[in-house]
Amino acid sequence: MSRRAMILLILAIIAVHGILLWLVVATGSNEQRIADTRKQIEENNALRSEMENEIRSIEQADPATAVQKPDAGAPTGKPETGTAQGAAVQPKPATEQTSSGSTSQASSATQPKTGGTAEKDPLAGLPTVKEKPAPSVPSATYVRKPRKTVVPKLDFAGAARDDISGLKGISLSTAGILVDMDNNKVLWAKNPSRPVPIASLTKIMTIMLSYEIAMDDSSPYTLQSLIPVTPEAINTEASKVYFKKGEMFTIDELLIAASVRSANDAAHLLAEHLGGGKADKFIEDMNRRAKEVGMTHTTYFNAHGLPGKSKALDNQSSVEDVARLCLVFRNYDYLMELAGKRTAPFREKGSPDYILLQNHNNLLPGAKTAAPGVNGIKTGFTNRAGFCVAASCQRSGRNLLAVVTGFPSAADRDNFVRVLLDWGYVKIGVAKPKTSSTSTKSTSTKSSSSTSKTTSTKKGR
């Protein structure tokens, strides 16, 4: 072999070894890259799993506990007195409420601004998770604290008693009272301290106590707490909003139903849930709250006012006690707003179970038998209680409250209250409105009594 051939052979061998060495090195580098990539994928999967678990835990948490509630030590900015003035502030809801028996959570996230290079969002690429409010769980540990309340003192000095010349229909009532709410002077009274069945006037306490609990900083509830319906609530007698199995409603929606429609099922569900799962506990709080307000002739056996198995088991109060309760109730602007609603939607409009709630108080503006200035508060009826009403009214900046019970018909009750309010405003120096309510024709006792007999004793409103 020539010298030249030897050199070429050596160079060829060196070249082959170089190529083999490069291939070995390149292969090792790829294997390292693959190993590094696999490690990064495993780390990313672990991070993804950890974040998904955290998201699930957030979903399962009760959103109501994250809602900041205003101070409930005073009734939304107004002291609890019958003569105090002030504007109550309605808290901004923590969720966007719908009328369909459910509530959609309003949420938004913002990223803080930072200097330097932006870091990669660790949640990038993860599926979007919609936060849904979880149903509220009845709290067996929550104990309502006693509320310091200035008991409204009613001044009976100079009050007219029983029959008044020119006021027809007084004999049809079992009891009644007319109070000037600006100074707590009683203008007229009939059997003011006698305990009588009060039917759905009961709900004045149910609504107020539920609202106070929802606004209490120490309670686990807010107005937006979702409450699942229960078999007991579903089976409650009418008047009702006819709950369906599986439905959920906010406390706010239930307050509207109990106030506007006088829904017994809504009132019971509030009592059952806010009582820690048992309505009896809530009813005990109703009776305690009554004592705090100075209601000395009042006993509650249920939260809706339906009649008991006997007269002795009917919710009872005196018109004087109901007047005191109304003087405290009216300090809650939001509750007075609900009490003055003629109608309100319930459930999502267009759904088969949608209801446009109608108020039974035909003294409110817009009703055929409206009385000028009436803005609340509650009606009631059972056969034993008769037709009852607590009617608040404002004319020329002056506020009167009429509470009457025992009328044989709604027409008799409403006609009397219209005349009574006109009489009361004249007595305090406020002129009659141009269209006087005294011109409304009264319904005869005979016809109204026969109408009331056709109503079932199981109905209550």
C-alpha cells in the first residue's frame, strides 16, 4: 500500500469514528431532553391536579360565609323606636339574584400590576370553573342574642273608646286601635289589651325576625343564603307559593313571598331553616322577641298564623301589642318597601311555575278599594280570627296606624279602616283628601258574612 493510500485510510477511519462519536453524543442529548420533558410534564400534571383540588374545595365552600354583613346592632341605621326618624340603608347583595328560585354568583378577578417580566399564569389552559352558591345549611349552633329595644309606649290619654258617632262598622270588629305613629298617641281603641286570634298578622314578627337574623353579624345567614325546600314546607296549607321538590330560594325571596302573598309555606321554611332545622326553635325566638318589644298579651305557636287544632292553640295577640310590633317594624325601610308592594314576581318569568304575587291588602295604592296614603303592613284571615289588618298610612307627612281584627268580610274591614283613617287625620288636623274614602259604599253584613262562611278554616292569609 502506498503512503498516500495509508493516509487516506487513516483519515477515513478518523472520519467514521467522528461520525459515530457525534451520533452517540446526539443520541444522549435527545434522551436527556426527553427525560427533562417527561419530568416537566409530570410537574405540570401535579400542579394542575393541585389547582383542580383547590378549585373544587372553593366550589364546595359556603359562599354566604364570605359575604360581609352590615352592623345589625341597630335596624339599618335607625333606632328601634316608634318616633325615631332616619334612613335605613339596604345592604348591597353579594350575589345577583334571580326570580327563579336560584341565585347566580357575581364574581370577577383582577391581576395586580407588577414591575419586570410578567410571570406565566399557572392557571392558563385550565378549564373555566363557574362558581355557584352552595345551599345554606341550618346552623344548630347559632343562638340569637337578645336585642336591646326601646319599647314603644302608647299614650292612651284622651283616646276615644269603643263606639264613635259617625264611624260605622265598629260593632263588626272584635278589637281595634288607631295610633298616631309620630308621637305614639292613641286616637281610638276598642278592647286594645284583649288577646285575640291574629291569623297572618303573625307574619309581621316572622318577617322582622328573619330579617334581623340575616343581618346579624354573628349569624351564618345573609339575605342571599340559599335555602332548599323541605317536605314540611311543601305540605304547609295555603296561602302558598307551592314549592316543588328540589327547589331552592334565597332568604330575600322567601321574605318577599311571605310579605306580598302572605305565603304560609315561605314563612314556615324561614322558621324551619333559621331555627337550625326545627321551626320550634324559631318560634321560641319569636316569643322572646315579642317580650323584647313589650308585647305582653302575645303567644306564637307557629310562624305563619294558620289555626291550631283548637282556639287555645291559635296564635294570639292584642291590637295594642300588634301596634307596638308595627312601630318597631316600620323602622326597617326594606321591610316597609316589601309591605307596600302590590305585586312581585316569583320564580323565573316564563317558567311553568312562575307566579306574579298579588298582595291581599286592598288598601294599598292601585287597588280598587285603596285608601289614600296606605303603605303597609299586613292582612290576615282565618275563620276564628276573622278578617284582620295592620294598616300604616302617611298623609301630609303625618303617619297613622290602624290595627283591627274580627271582621266578617274583607270588604267590611277595608271600608271601616278607610273611614277610621279619615276620622283620625281630621282629628290631628290633616284635611280629608279630595276624593274621600267615606264615599265608598259598605258591603252589607249579611252578604259579607255569608261570603266568609264559604272560606275553609284551613286557609290563612
